[in-house]
Amino acid sequence: MYIFDNQSEAFRYPQGGIGENTEITVTIHIKKGFTSNPKILIEKRKNYDKHFCKEVALSWIGTEGSYDVYKGIFVIEEYGHYYYSFIFDENNSSKTYELLVHAGDYKTPQWIQGGMIYHIFVDRFHREKILNKIIDRKILVRNDWGGIPNYVPDEEVEIKNNDFFGGNIDGIIRKLPYLNELGVTTIYLSPIFEAYSNHKYDVGNYLKVDPMFGDEKALSQLCKEAERYGMGVILDGVFSHTGDDSLYFNKYGSYDDIGAYQSRMSPYYDWYTFNEWNDDYKCWWGIKTLPEVKEENKDYINFIAGKNGVIKHWQDIGIKGWRLDVADELPDSFLKIFRTSVKAHNHDAFIVGEVWEDAANKFSYDKLKEYLCGHELDSVTNYPLKDAIIHYVKNKDCSLLYETMNLIIEKYPPQTVTSLMNIVGTHDTARILTVLGNETRPESRDERAVYKLNKDELKKGISLLKTASLLQFTLPGVPCVYYGDEAGVEGFEDPFNRMCYPWGNENREILNHYKFLSSLRKNDVFKEGSYKCIVHDKDVFVFERYNQKNKIIIAVNLSDEEITLKLKRGMKEYCAELIKNSYTLKAGKYLILLSDYL
């Protein structure tokens, strides 16, 4: 009946999310005699509903075989989520295609692109000295750097996450030369604001660095020293909830201020939702230690994003951006105000949201999110790519990776694509080396706590990790390395994925590989270069990144047989001089090919 590929520039140009008032050209092949007056129907999406926007007539431009070829050109004047489809007659139409239209002035920071992000869980990275002497709360200070984090419930059947190994901001400053050698351009810190736990997602005071980590002076020094190495620092912002042991809720009376739990007269009372004051309140995912805030409360918004709010306070100290925890929990209205405030203080600041699914078609609480429409986020955590990479290297099937990359290129704005936070592991997932190497997951937590890959599993894990990280570093976006992944840290779920960095005991094979990848990324095709898949044949995946100056081909063969890669024009292996038109790609290996021309 018809031929149309919404993921091909030959049929829809340009690809990706498209700016307001940008000319969009579509071309469709329709079986001869099927229709004489085809049209494009464009509808604007409103959550689960859709509303008529416009119809555009298609023009006949010729024939190709047994098909008539039609073309249509249209613009969309207002940002948002849209559908488009082809109407052949009153009884026949095509399937519906998604189209994201972003604000015309939507830009993402150039400095983040082409670099490498390094994610630090502060308590477990490096310590200069333990700062517990100034802490006045019930915590356990560990003197066994590298020990197993506490995972056993206490007498109240709770896991308090209150054991500290002493990693701090001074420790990060000390290791800046290491991060520089690794090729890091952005340091992303898990939450550092004062809080009871070691992970700090239970915010206690938005305007204070946790004393276990240091103080504002230390953070300011980190930002300044990092900048000398060409690195920016971004913070993890937790704005959907606070801790119950916080200045604002103050359930245990730890602070001098009157919290919402203590009195209805508290200035923070209206930040929270009490079903029945004071012990029945709305909390994040039912976790009583994390009372939810009303992100649309004017006082709360002003506290975070106002003239002298939290955003200004930390950006004035020198941070260059924010990672927004659980962005799905934050209303569009809050995200828009947040972006306005962040960019007002520094138009080049970076905003990345924690989103686990397709950010161009994400529903949360029955609302279609506008993350990438130009008024909210610069980027998102690229969990779909993480899942696709892992699926490919573990199952030797690139179909999900191929489909995921096509969807990203088709739907996300190009300026978002070049800024995506490409991950293969985080503090919320098992360590990537464990994921790729482990054959049989132990059933009990006690077994998982002490589990280490055996010799064969480690060999397998390292081999697959090299391939996975190569894809992470060379596909569009910015690789984000979870501290210690480059050193061979292992571990299953939280807290076993939050072990201390093994200074002096790194896996040198893995570490050297990551240093090689960061060197490879210095080629400018990885900054804003285009992406094109050349081969996707189950266990073989080959793609190219290119710009007007040069091209790099990444070829991965996870099959059990060697294959021959034939090129239209000669290229050379990376770090080699011999130019050839044909290469043998060995079983289970990859090739990196480079040309200085197109």
C-alpha cells in the first residue's frame, strides 16, 4: 500500500526533535492507483488525548517502480508532542508517528559534549581525614576502608544506611590529577547536602554541606581546582522529598527550627501533605523516612528557585549544573521554573534528569512529560541505551541496541542527543562487571555481600566490559562512569554496588582500557558528529560517527566466527598507518577504523 520510514532522512527530514517553525519535509511512496489526493494529518497530543492541528496536502513528484512518490512540507508553530499520519482517503490511513517539537531557542551546554562524566558516591571514593568529630548524630564511622557496607537490619528491623567510611570532598580534590589522567571533564557528585544517611537522598538541610563530607569552603575549592583541570562539578538535587530527620520536617527534634511534624504553625507545614497530622503523611514510595514535598507550593518553589534560593546559593559557589533525582516525580511546572532559575544564574549550566525510560514519550502520573521540549531538561540518564548495550553483549543480539539508537535519533532533539548521560551502571544498579561476568546470582544477601567473580567469570566479565564500555564511549552522548567501574569494582544490588574505591588494588587491565577510551573520545566526531548504523546482524553491530572532517567506524563481532568487513574507501585501524579497504574482524572482538576524509 505505501512505503514510509520515519527513521530515515530520505522519508522525513530533518530527523530528531524539531524546533518550532522549522520546515519539515516528508516523502512517501504510495501504490499506484491507491489514492489521488493524499494528505498529512497533524495532531497535538495532550496526555492521552490528541487534538487536530492541521492538514497538509501532498504533492506528486514522480514514480518509482509501481509506486507514486509524494512529498509534503509543513511547519509546526508551537512546541509540544505531536502525532502525524497520512490520509489516503476517507477509509484508509497510515499508522501514526510521533514527533517532538521543541522551543526554537532550546540549547544545551557545549562544554558537556565530547567529554566524560565521572559519578562519585562521596563517602566511598577517597578520604583525606575522617571528619566525624564534628558530627552530633548516631552514625557508625568505619575504619576498614574497603569493607562491606552494612546491610543487616537493626533491632528495629531497619537498615539505617548510617555507616560511613569517611570519603569526603578533600579526598576528591586530592584525586583530581587521577581524574584528569582518566579524561574526566565533568564530576557528578551524589547528594552532598546535610542528611542522616550515607547516601544523602534524605535531605536534612539544603543550604549546608554534610559535615562528614566537608563544608562550603571545601566545595568551593573543589570547583576552582577542578576548573583548572578543565572539569565542571554538578550536584545531585533531591527536590521531590526531604528526610524526616530534616530542618523542614524535624520528626526527631534534631534541629532548632520548628518542623512540619512538630507543629501546624511551622513555616514548612504547607510543604508536606498530612492525611492526619502528624504521623500519617504522604511519603516517597511509602518510605516513612522520606516525606514528599509539594513541588508546586509557592513557598517551596521560592525557597529552591527564588532570588536567593538553593539554586543561586550553590551556583554562586561554583557548581556548573544539576542532576535531578527522580525527575518523574517533579511536575512540569516545577521543572520549568527550575530551568529558568538555573539558566538565569548561568546560561551555560547543565541540567540532567533521572529518567529510566523513553524521555520523548514519558508518562508520569498520567501526564505526558515535556522534558525535552526546551523548557525543562538539557539531558536525561540514558537507561534505555544501558539496557540495550547490556542485552547485546550478554545475549549476542544487537536488535534492541539497533532499535534503541534509531528511536533516540528519530525522537530526541539533536542538542539533547549530544548531551545524553550514557551509563552502563549507577548507584541504583549492580556493578557492570558483576552484571556481565556473573553466571549464577547467589540467592541470599549474605552470599551476595561477599561474592567475587571467579577466574573464568572475571575473564568473561572483562572481555564483555571492554565491548560495553566501547559502545558507551562512542555512541552519541556523553559517557558517565560510575566511580570504580574503571578499576574493576564488583557488587550486586545496593549497598554492595557502593563499595569503596580500591586505591592501589585497581584492575590495571580495565583501568588502562578506560584511559584508552577517553583518549579515543578526543576525536571531535564524538562531540557533535552524526551517527549511522552500517550493519546490524544479530551478533554483529557496526556503526560510524562522522562530521565534515573525518569518520570513525566502530565494528563489533560477538559471533563465534571471524567476518570480513569491506569498505567503499580505504581506512586505517586506530593508531595505525596502513590504509586498507578490507579488514578481518575476529570472533568476539572489535575494530576501530579511522579516516581523515568523507
